[in-house]
Amino acid sequence: MNYTNTIKIATNALKRNKFRAVLTMLGIIIGVGSVIGMLSIGEGSKKSIREQISGMGSNMIFVMPGSQQRGGVMMGNSSAKSLTLNDIERLEKESQYLSAISPQVSSSGQVVAGNKNWPTSMTGANDKFLEIRKYELKDGRMFTENEINSLAKVCIVGKTVSDTIFGKGADPVGQTIRFSNIPFKIIGILKEKGQNSMGQDQDNMILAPYTTVQRRLLAITHIQTIVASAVSEEKSEQAIAEIKTILRKQHKLKEGDDDDFTVRSQAELIQTLSSVSDMLTMLLGAIAGISLLVGGIGIMNIMFVSVTERTREIGLRMAVGGRGMDILVQFLIEAVMLSVLGGIIGILLGFLISYVAANLLSFPFVVMTQAIALSFLVCSAIGIFFGWYPARKAANLNPIDAIRYE
């Protein structure tokens, strides 16, 4: 068998029906392009989520008051008061896997300066908060330990608050704002961070000493949340276990008692969001893969038409000595050529879809080499699988009946 001549014959047969060949490949092109595009978008979104959460502090840990049962009624986190400053002191003293710890209390309200106002929140924390949450000062300074102890009415504002109240490019340091009718002197401004993975504006905030927010705004003595950072992202699990051990001992919980607090880490959030992203990517990839099946059926259909149209040609070739295997290979090569060529164009389409989507959605441009390799394998398999039956039908034709065919 001369494979070179067989390939030439198959190529010429496709050239005689260019438009039909293009329409046949269209299903494969769209299917491969969609699969690569969807997988790339999914991988890009997962990478974007990881980068955004890491920008908030990938080794960050939250400790929140858990549900408490009183009189047979389960109370939500908003009513729980299981965290105190004593817990923070105990963690600072005994923990080995925590590099920084800060209490956190928050109050929502309107910030007012002159004739302008803006809805925002004031977060109370200590001087380690910026290190834990990966914030940086653009101008000014952080409040001191003395200002924390004296309930000083000083604050640091985010870029959104500064631009809205004082105008873009203005220097708010030294200015006075009012929050819940209490005057606060601005001593610093934070560098811009933008939105997080949940779409929340991280610059729409005001930071003040936790004692000030706790006593002057909320009139409480407990802590709403404890934020901490593990010594490294790899040590987050050990840090969580350590926190639970210390706080259970601090709260005098007996063995078998439920925790009256909840510990969460950014690593858990990354894992959860990545799992959701992977599931959606697989779903989108599976839906896009259906078009590959449709494309394969299209190839089978066209190959049947081709066999019918060229029945006399097949009969003549077999009459002059052509074997059934030669005919089978010829038609199988045609099917594989349609499938593989469509796959190559589909890969280019997938690159284009991924690039456009990455720019429109502000995702990293990621193209999975596994998806490209898989596309080639699938295209070849589709060509062989869906081209085999029509090719076998052509090879099994009776030469005399084929020559007589009209």
C-alpha cells in the first residue's frame, strides 16, 4: 500500500468539495475552541481568585464567636460574646504559629466632612492590623499604643472615602471627619487595594483604635472578631489547631463540649472557591464537549454522502486491483484529516476566546497545555471512530455493483 498516493487521493477528494469540508469541520472547530476557551477561562478565574485572596493575606486566620445555646435556643454569631481581650492576651503569650494578632470590631454609618457624606464602615483594630491584612500606608502614620489605650479619636481612611469626601488627589491627613456624630482626626491614608474576589471595595473603610470603636461607638466590652496571621501559609493548619486548643482552655470548655468560637483561614476560602471554580469549569467544558460529539456525527454523515457519491469511483478502483483495505484507509484518512484540521483551527479559536475573555473579565491569560493535547487526541479519536463505519462500508462494496451504480 502506497500511503503517499492514498493521502494525495484523500486530499484531492476534499479539495473537490471545499465548502462542504469547511462546513463539516465547523462542528469540530467550534467544539475544540469552546473546550479550550472554557477550560482556560476557568483556570484564569481560579488563578485570579488565588491572587486576590493572597493579596488579602493568604496566611490570615479569623476567629469569630460561635453559636451559643441559652435556654434551649441557638443564638447566632451576632449575639455571641465569647471573645474578649483576655483571649488575645492568652494567644499572644502561648501561640507559636501566629506572627501577629489583632482584635477587630466594626461599626457601619455615615462619614461626614463639610457638606459631603458617604456610607462606610469604621473598623477598630490595633497597630498590627495593617501587617495582617496586607494594607500599606500611602501617607501619614499608624496610631500608637498610647492612642489605643487612651481611646483617641484618630483614624486612617481608605482611598474611596478620601476621594469621595475630599476629592481625588486631595491630602486628607490632618483633616477632621465625623462618624456617628463623633469627630475623628485623620492621621493617615491607605494605599489603594481595589475590590476583592467577592466584589467588595477594600478601600471603602476607616480604621481606628479598637478601643475607640469598642467604647465610643458600640458601647461593648467584647471582641467581635480576632484576626491573626500564621507564620506562613503552610503552617495555617497548625496555627488553627493551636488557636482551638488555647481558646478551649481559656474558655474552660470540657472534653465533649462544643466550641463557642469558630476558626477560619484564607487557605480554606481559597480551597472552597477553587473547588467551586473547578466544578463550574468541568461543567462548562462538558457542555462545550457536546459540540465535539455533534461535529463527529457531522463527519460520519458527510463520509456516508461521500461514499454514496463516489460509489462508481470505488468500483473502478477495486476493478483495476484496488484492495478493500486501500479503500478503507483512503476514506479513514479523509475523516481524520477533516477532524484534525478542524481541531487545529479550533485550537487557534480557543486561544482567541481565552485572550478576549481574559481582557474583558480582567483574568490572567492562561492556556492549559493539557487541554491542547487532549483536543488533538479527541480530534484524532473522533476522526477514526466516526470515519470507520463509512470507510468500512466503502471497502465492502461489490466492485460490479459499484460500477453499475447510478
